[in-house]
Amino acid sequence: VEVCRNPRSAVYESLHACISERLNQLGFDRPFQLRPPRTTKEAMPREVEYRDFPGGPIRIEFSDELPHWNMCAPCGMLSAEMYKDERGHFFCRACVDANSQRKRIFCKHENSDVQLSDLNEATELVLSTQELTVFCPNKKLGCTKYCPLNNMKRHWVECPITPNTKCKACDTMLPTKDLQDHEGVCPETYIQCTICCQGMPRRTYENHQNECQRPPEPSKRGPIEKKSFPSVSSSASAPASLTGHEVASMKGHDLSMTKSITDEEKKSCQFCERPVKKCNYEKHLQVCVKREEERSHRSLPVKEEWKAHEDGCQENPVNTKREPTPSVSKPGKKGQKNLTSDNEAKNSGTPKQLLHSDKNSSKNSSYEIITHDEVEDVAETKTKNKTSFGGPASKQAGTRAASQYSPKPSTDNATVLEVDTSDGNGDDRGNNLLDLFMVVVFSMVLMLRRMLGIWLRITFFPLKTLRYLLIKLLWLVTFGPAGVAAALFLLFFYS
């Protein structure tokens, strides 16, 4: 058996001649051939027919060998859409479509038919095959391009060596890069009617579209019978056979039908403009998202200017609680404001207005409502400060007291003053800078002494006595400047 593997060997030829002579003696005149024995492992190919290239199947070469069981069982090709059965045998989409009417396909590995309903998509095989490296089909023509299989189709279309391709529908030869555009307008390409689902060439589709009329599909529930109700307008229009009670019942039924029809009418919401049934309109208003909210103290809907309305609304309980008295500005300490009593607020006749901040004013200023008497008191205080004390301190005090209140014209026997809550301590800035300077000097002296002490400890580490004496000397030398700096710091800081 081993010698029969090589059909060109002398042993094979002699054995073939001997067997032929013996068969002729027995009366067998038919020629025969000795077939080499089958191997347990079939050869794995590298060149495979691939279906999904423009123009039809093309033979491509893989960089590695492919298992033979990865090919389609009927045709032995590869495709981008593969299916497999329960035993792991694969079938391409073209072979499955060709056997769709039989609903089964023949598998040469199993030597039996396989039901198409038992096939599943072979996603793992397709993904693993698409990542394999292949050479350009024009390799024999001189193209040296190689890339994964999923990118080879684009290269095949753009490759300048690729020959022209024939259209399968009209047999027209054209460049491969124009084949896809040609298939979209080819008159012989078969397309399917969207109405009757019938296939036809594109050139006859327009005429068919004008004549095609798809009949209406019958209802699965059968024909629907519409019930008609007689409308009774008066007792005279009723038949003579009906009694008065029957006529009244028909009237009531007619009125109920009219009411149901009226309830079914839709009405657009005034907030979201959504059509709503009249019977559900009140429920819709309760859950409408765009409906404007209502305040608890007033049934007036809140609009864009809701803040202004809320502040001025007399029925708002919040305004009623926080209304008591306006603030009266009098010269005083920083951050303190004197308020008049309730009786003075009532007798003065000033409007009940809360202290508020002006958006256009600075952060350190606010507006208050004061009376003319208070303005006169401020002026008298300023005059007394000028006449009693002639020093700069008194002038500064009078100026500071009066500068906090600048009168603004207003109505209702009141004057709006702009209150400046700043300290007026512009002259103290120099003192603050001097204090900061003294802090920096004191810190530098201490830092210098500390650094020198560390240097002495490191340098004279073995000499304990000498190191101790030098550190004490450093403290004595720097005690004077440090003490002076500390004294100056305390003097200017607490002055």
C-alpha cells in the first residue's frame, strides 16, 4: 500500500500491468486505475474562492493555511455570510438561498440533508476569517499589496491592475470601481415592487408601478358590522307600533349618544396646546407640566414678573409678617443701625418699605428711608464738630459722620439717603503697610538665626562644647536686633 502512494514509481507500474493482465484473463475488459490510499489528515489549502468580490467569486491567497472544514460544504467557497449546522459544518449564503425552496441542503461531510431551520449564523467563523491576511488577487500581475480580508475588497476596486468587470445583468464590461454605481441604474437589474412584492427588471418597473394595485387584505377577525342607532326627534316621528315608554327610552339613548360624542371632542390646553378630551380636561390641568404655578395666598397665576408681584402683593402673608418699621439712619458705630419705634413710624408718615440693596450700587452701599428731621440732625452734628474742635481728628470725624449719608430726592416727605458703610480709614493704609513690613523684618531675623544655628550644629557636630558656646554666642549677638524688631512690631501693631 505504501508503494502505491507514488504513481510514478516502477513498482506501481509493474503492479498495474500484472493486475491488468490477470483481469483480462478473467474476462474484465474495463480499464482501471490504482488510487493512492486516503490520508487521515486532508491537506489545508491557502488559495480559496471568495464570493463577495465585485463581479463574482475570485480566487485569493491567504498567508496561512485554512482548515478545509471552514469552507462551504456544497461549493467549497468562503463568504461573508456563513451558516453552520449542529455538527459544525458550514454553508455559504448563496447555497442556502439556492436550496430555500427545498428547505434542506445536502452536506457532503454527513452525506445527508440538513434542514435549513437547523442552521445558525456562523459569526465567529466570519470574524476570524475577516482578520486573516490575504494577498491581492492581482499578485500574479505584479501587485504586492497584502492586508486583512475585510480591507481587500476596497483595494481590489482601487487597484490599477484590476481588469474590467462584466455586469451580471446586462453583460456590460466596465471598470470595477464603476460597477457599484452601474448596478444602481442598470435597466436589467431585478428589483422588487414595494406594493405587490413582485420581482421585475428596472426598465419595466415604471410601467408596472402605474398599473399595480394591491388588493386590500381581509381582516383576520372578519368583516366589521357597524351598528346604527335610530335618532328620535319627537314622539310623532316614532312608529305606531312603539309605545310611549319605548319612545322615551329611545330618546334617552339618543341623548346619551350625543353626550358621549360631545365628551369625545377634543380641546386644546391653554398652557401646553395639547389636544385633550373635554371629559379629561380638568384632570389634564392638574398634571400639566407647562401650567403656571399658583401662589397659596392668591389665585392669580404667576407670570414672568412673579418676583415683583410677590414683593408688592398686599395679600402675601410673608409681606404682612415682615412689614413692621422702616430703618432710620443715625450716626453711630460701624455696622450698627438705629430703628425707630412703631409709634414714631406711624406718626412720621413714612412709607412702609423694607431695606433693600440696589443692583447698580456698589457692594458697600445701601439705601434707607429717613425723614427730613434726621437730615437736619446730621447737619447740626457736622456743624458742632467743626466749631467745637478745630483739629484734624474732629474734621475727619465730622466728615465721616456726614459722608455716610448723601441725600437723594424722594417723595412723601422723606429723603432717600445712600448710606456708605465704608470705614473711611484711608489714612490707615500706611500704618497697615508698615505693620506688614515689621512682620517681614522680624520673621527674616528669626529665620537667619535659625539657619545659622543649624549650620553650627552640623559643622561642629563632634565638638560638643565648642558647638554649645558658638550657639550661645549666636543667641547673644542676635538678641539685640530681634528684641528691637519685636518691640517695634508690638509698638506699631497695638498703636
